[in-house]
Amino acid sequence: MKSKMKFFNKVMAGAMAAVMLFGYVSAGEVYAATKPETTTLRILSTTDLHGQSVNIDYDSASEHNKGSLAQIVTLLKEQKSSLKTGNTLLVDVGDTVYGYGSDSIMTGAVTGGEYMYEQMATLGYDAMTLGNHDFDYGYEYVKDALEEAGLDKKVVVSNVYDAKTRKNIWAENMVITKKLPTSAG
């Protein structure tokens, strides 16, 4: 019992010395000092754009409201502006190319790169995968178009291999690291 009292007295003496040296800290101040920082990351995703950069349906020569890339840009800007800069992740899950624009480029009637990929690069997509329609014009076309647009390093496809080397053409998986501003700045 005597040793427990000596230990208790030493602990109390140490606590009193700490208060005298460093001052009294209230429970609220301790909580404020240890309150976790928070942040928000919003994941924005597009899919099945099918070559629709504008809201014109070229098959019927009419306007539609089904979701062109031009219409999505407005939504993307709204979503990004509601958060701190950099707190969004923009991804696409495939079937981006298809339609008359791509047909014209493929046949050489219009020169240039794949306009959908170029627009996606301008919008700053963080990652994307490819769907079946992305291969409608062949492997070489999609590979070259992604490289030309600067998106080839942002593509994740785990089931497309080079026939000669048997290696994946694009990344099998991807980890994206972002520095996000927090509630404390």
C-alpha cells in the first residue's frame, strides 16, 4: 500500500509540475488540437459516350438530350467548382468512340486524331478503360489515337494482350495518388 501511495504522489507531482511549466489546457483545447482534418473526394464518371461530343444525333439529324460530352462538361464544371481545387477524380468506363466523326477520321476523309479522346484529354480525365466500341476501328487505331491524345498512360484494361509478347498493352491496374486540401488547409 505504501508503494502505491509513493507512485501516486510521484504521478501527481509530475502532473502539477507539467501544469506549472506548460500551463493548463482545457479538455476542449485538447479536442481541438486533436480534431481530425477532413476532406471530400468526388468521383465523376462517364460511360457510353459513343462519339457524342455534341447533342446532335447524326443518324436522325436531330438534337437529343441523351448526354453528349458537351452537355457533360457543364455538369463537370458545376461539380468541380463546388469542391476545393483537385478534389475530384474523373474517370470513363468505355465505349467512347463510335459514329460518323470516327468513321471519317478512320477512312481519311477528315484528318486529325480521335476527337473524343482529344476532348477527354482537355477535360483532364484521371483514368479510363475501353469498351467494345473503342475497338470498332481496330487495335492500331485505338492505340494510336490514345497515344496521340496523351491518354495512353491513363488506360486500364486487364484483358488485352499483345499477340506476340503476350504482355498487357495497357495497365492491368492503377493507383492514383492525389494531394487533397483538407479542412485545415
